[in-house]
Amino acid sequence: MKITIISPEIYTYGSMVIGGVLRDAGFDVKLTRRLNADTDTILLSLYSTLHLLDDRIRDFVSQSDKTIYVGGPVSAYPEIVLGELDVDAVIIGEGEESTVELLNSGISE
């Protein structure tokens, strides 16, 4: 499975750690700052709730037909993230284990 981790503006430590963990788990991982992706699944690493108001991010998410998960510091406010962005899920807390499990198993209802 091809996974693209998008970390707008800067590469955060967390996005690099998650990328390494996913690569070690056998995923084909790309880390980028650009809001585009030829991939199966997008992990959007957001470090500020101000990103939720960024029109570039909002437009990218609304126009994408890919599965999109949000992680990073904004995951402390999952209700706000889900209220502002039409994403598939918010990865809460430390994502090293939960992200691999989510990508392998999908979302349970």
C-alpha cells in the first residue's frame, strides 16, 4: 500500500517517526510538504489548529478521493478537526502503533 505523509510547511518530527515506523512495517511511504498525492492513503500531519482554516488544506481535502487520516498535535481536538475537515478519521495520541493497526485493519464502526 502506498502511503503519503503530508506535513505542510515543515517536516515535523512526528511525521518523520511515523514514516519510519510505516516503512519498517512494509508500507511504501513518501513524506512531502506538497498538497498533492498519487497514493492509496494520505496521512495529513497538522501541528496547529490554524491549519484547519487554511484554504489550501481545506480545498485539497474536499477535492481528494483518497482516504485521509489526520494526526499530529491537532489530534488533541478530534471533534474540531472532524467538524472542519471532511477526513476519514483522526489518529489520537501517539501514532506509532495505532497508525500501523489502522492501515492494516481499517476503521471499525
